[in-house]
Amino acid sequence: MTTAATTTGPVRQNTPPEERYAAELAFLAAHDTGARPPGWRLTPRAVVTFVMGSAGEALTLPAGAPAGGDVPGRMEIAPKFVGDRALVERCVITLAGERGLLLVGEPGTAKSMLSELLAAAVCGTGALTVQGTAGTTEDQLKYGWNYALLLAQGPSRRALVPSPVLSAMTSGAVARVEEITRCLPEVQDALVSLLSERRVAVPELAGTDDAHVHAAPGFTLIATANLRDKGVSEMSAALKRRFNFETIGPIADADAEVALVRRHSRAAVARSGAPYQVDDAVLEALVTAFRDLRDGRSAEGWDVERPSTVMSTAEAVAVAGSLALAAAYFPSERDVLTLLPGHLLGVVRKDEPADAARLRGYWDSVVRRRAEHGAATWRTLWDLRAALED
């Protein structure tokens, strides 16, 4: 059985999925030779397999598949997104219909990661991206100008500088707009005509063949929006109608969340060259605390006062990575578990300092009760209660 290998080259903090999983993408393109929507590199079924994995099974190339020299005959596809397969299938069908896809959810629920994976599988790149902010302009969604050429030669297609969205339109690719509700309403409105008419007018080139840039087959757009940003720049009804909405929720299965936190924190620490020394008991306690505080209810059914901050899986990965680095760079000074209360306190105080009292309340109720029931890890954490005092 063969697993996907990473590409060689300079070490980077974040390798795009089209490079990190290049072997998997090449294998899936050869494995599933069924019908593809216009401009797609993989079939819709292969896109779902790329995102969700092959369920631990090695796939085999069919006889006569057009494989290249670097494509193995068998490969297991690793899961990359932990969530509902039906949701991913709906996302893929939306893109196949060339309709806009809007992924909404709390921060840290892997909306951006899913959008990047989908774009990489569909068109080979997730880099055609606009980051939405209050300072994002309409030009960043449409086009700008090379002012040296503009002054020297006047308006021309050569002097036009396409936005990532315009580049996706002309190449029939997937564009991404991150945190769309952070863009001002007048900037968001630029997407209404773009998604309905599938073209961008260039008034400066009126009277020429380049006065309109038309979308090539396959072009579509994936946007993301955080539920915490609701009301920052509310989307208009006209723009909402141009998207299919899909809500990305927290990971439902505790074991799956522990596995994800382990995998991603281990990968982050590996980039630093440090050994990973956080055992499963610490990871389970970390993820359990995050889930209790996120849900407002412990696994045993005890009520928990929820902090105002989002106790996301992404934040849990960051804490697990910090614990691993502390163990690597300050070995033998203290047990890694003793560092957990301080890191949890740092997380809950990000949005509201008063949330520290809620964390202490969690310690005085859930952690204490678990300690009384004899759980060794939770007895140690209860003994560390003083670390939560200001």
C-alpha cells in the first residue's frame, strides 16, 4: 500500500494542499475516469474522496487507467476534513452547478481549510483568494491597473491587473473570498452582478473587444463567513440568493476531535524539529475541557457556564502544540499536564477577561467532581486550581 508523499523543496510553514497532496490528486485523477464538470481536474466523486479519505482502504487503479510514471497502482487517501460526508457532497454538487458556495460557522471550524481543499481538488489551486476586511476594495474583487503602463499607453487589456476573482473567471477556476461579511456592503455588492451575469464590465475599455471579461466554464466562487461576525456587514438579500449556504459545525465525535488535535499539533511541532511529548491522557483532558466549555455541558451531563470566547478545535490544536514545545524546550522542569490550566486561562480570556471566573467555576464543579470520582488526570488538574487565580 502506498501513501501520499509530500513534495520536495524549501521548507515552508504552510504548504498549499495542491502541493502537499499532489500524489493523491494525481492518483485520483487516474483512478476515477468518469465524467467531469467543465474545467474540473477530478470527478465530483473523486473530490469527495480527496476531502474525506478512502475510509482506510487502499484504492487500486482500474486496468487501462491513464497513469503516469509517478502514479502508483494503489494508494490510500488520507482524510483531511472531519465532518459530515453528506455536507461535503452538497458542497461539491453546488460547485459542479457553477453556483456560489458560502460556508458559515463559528471561528475555528475549518471553513477556510475546507474551501481550500475543494478548490485544490476542483481546479488545482486554492490560491485565487481575497481576504475580506473592512479595507477590502471593489478593485480587489474585480481589477486594478498597472499605472506605469496606463500612463504610457492608456487603458488596455495589457495594463489591466486582474484580481484573483477575475483570474478565476478567465481560467474557469474556483475563487475564494474569506470572511465575506467583513467586507463593506458596497464591496459585497460587486459580487452580485459578477455571480449573476458571469462577467465583469471594464468601462475604461468601452468600444473594444475587452470591454467585458466573461467567465469561462467551470468558474465559481467559495466564500466563508464567521457566525461571530453576523451584523458586522450584513449580506444583502440579493447577494445571499447567489449562494448556497452550508453550516460547518464543531466536530461531533470526541475521539475524532482528539485524533485531529493530535495529528495537527504533531505536524506543527515536527516543523520545528522538536520531539512530540504530549501523551494521550493530556490530549484527552485538553479536548474534553474544550468540548465541555464549548457545549455548556460536560460529557457526564453536568451544566457548565460557557465562556464568551469560541473554544474551537483550531485553538485546541494551538494549545496542544504549545504544550509539546514546552516539553521539548524545557524538558524535566515540570509535567506537561501542569501547564494546561495556564493555557486554558489564556484561551478563555481572549475576548472577555471576566471569563476567567467561568473557567474557575468549571474547575470548582466539573474538574472537582471528576477528581472525586478517582480519575488520576483530573485529580492532578484539581490540585492545580491555584494556577487559575489572578
